[in-house]
Amino acid sequence: MRRLLFFCALTAFNLLSAPLMAQEAGSPLIFDSYECDFGEVEEAEGTLFNTFHFINGSGTPVRILRISASCSCVSVSYPQDPIPGGETGEISVAFNPARTAGDVIRMVDIYLMDGKPGVSLTLKAKVNPSEYALEDVYPVSLPGGIRLTSLSQRFGYVTAGSMDERRIDVINTSDSAVSIGAEPEQEDRMLTVASPPRLGPGEAGSIILHYTLPKEAHAMGMHEDRVNLILDGKPVNRQIQVSCIGIPDLAKANGSTPSLLVQPASPTMKKSLLGKGYSGTYTIRNGGKANLEIIKADLPLGVVSDLSWGTVLKPGESKKVKIQSGSAEFRFGIVTNDPARPYKEIQTNK
């Protein structure tokens, strides 16, 4: 299959004559563009490529700690060595549009060493899907000839006080009718599920996944659920993984906005002096031009932090946060009124 080498329209990156785009959130890495729109593409043409050019606008060396893409369909190559102050570099990305359709957006988050502010890049494309065999469209095989399009569904952001609905398509490839059940593992959660009660031979339908989030603070943050599948009254040893991130309603955000900055990007947890558990610190700063409100510290079970809900940081203000846990490596999140990224996920290390 012919591979499409589709580069965004980028002129030569001449630091002496071409004006640079504004530096994002105080990051020392300044890019000629923070977004690549591949435009309308054919899924069958294969992987798309683009190179983002940057300069280290600071007077000191900068080293990239890690780069995280929002989807496994995106791969990234970047400089492994420190970038001296004033020197240029490149971030090369490859986006595979397989199994996508319509308007697609993918994020590439760049984290820097020594707690320096990172930067985010955006990939966009309008993908025209290809035609596939039945097994390609419904790759998940279950007993009784039942096939699904997927065993996972990530909703992404869902505004608290609203509802969002997604679906997983299902088809019966057998010669007999099959009854289908889909039930959330925990009934008291914010996820409800509906499935076609029965599918005849060759009949297709959808399992509907529905998140309803109240406006209260407990609805904010990461929600991860599992859905049990039942075929002809018998439980199936497969589950659908479902998740969403509850965020505040920021539709009215305009004009000056706050910006949450976290330093270091990956806090280090050290063994506590008493030998029980780990402790660490990180600093949050408001790099925007409006008050930053901490709406929720979204912590795993057993993790304790002194970051209080309702904390407000004025523009330029910072706060050192203490955190304690029984383990050194875990993920947690912070929900704020930052419209660019209302949920900031943080990974600790040891």
C-alpha cells in the first residue's frame, strides 16, 4: 500500500527573519507552529508525517523528559540530548489514521526536565474511512457468534451537570438468535448502559453507554467503569472498559484566562523518614491572567495531599503542595478552571 507522506505547510524555520509564534505557558521551547492540520485524508493511504521545529528560547540547556501522545496511533521522535540555549531542534510525529473516521484530534504533550514548563502540540485530520471485511469492522469475538467493535470506550471530557452518550456496535454472525445483556459492574456509579435485548441471525445493534454527571464536586475528575456482558443468560469472561473525565462548565470562559503550570512535571516521591510510605512535593503556578481555582484534587485511594479544594491562585502566584502515599509511583489529577486543560494528570516517580 502506498504510504502518504503528508507534511503540513511549513516554511523554512529561519530564526533571524521569520517571526516566532508566542511562547506557550512560559515554556523555554518556542515552536514555529503548535498545530498541524493534515486536512482531508484517506484512511487507506496510511501514516501521515509532520515535523515541528522549535528553538530553545532560554539561556540555559533544556532536556526533554518524556513525550506523551493522547493515542497509540501517534508515535513521536525527539532529541535525547540537552538542547543548548538559542539552539534549534525538531519534534517528528507520525499519525496512523487506521480505524478512525471524520474529524480527528490528537494531542502530543512534551514534558521537560528540572520542572521547566512543557508544551502541547495538536494534530488534526478529517479522515475518510475505508471499506472493511466484517472481522475488521467488528474485531472482538465473543461466544455464540457475537462480535463487537471494541471492548473499551473513552469519553474524554464530560461537563459536570451534563450527559454524554457513546456506543459500541454489535452484530450476531451466528444462525440463531442471541439475547444480550450489558450491566455496569457497580450500579451506584454515573454510568448507565442499554443493549439490544435480542439479535437475530445477521442482525446488528448497539450497546449504548451513557454518563450522567451531576454538578457537584464529586463528579469532577477521572471516572473508570467496567461493564459485564451476558449472552443467553450466561456471563461472558470479557468486560467493556469505560472512562470519562468530569470537568467544570467553562463555556462562559472568555477574555483573560488562568493557566495551571506544574513543576516538576513528574514529582519525585521519597521514602518517608519513619520508613512508612513515600512523600514528595510539587509546585503549582498560575501562568495565566485570571484567577486559577482548584476545583478538585483527584487522588487515588490512600494518597493524601494538602492541596485544598477551592484554593485560588492569582495570576503569577504559586503554591508548594505536599503529597503522601504508600507507593512511589501513581497517577493523580487536578481539576481547575483552566479552559485550555481543565484536568491535569500527573505521574509521580521515585
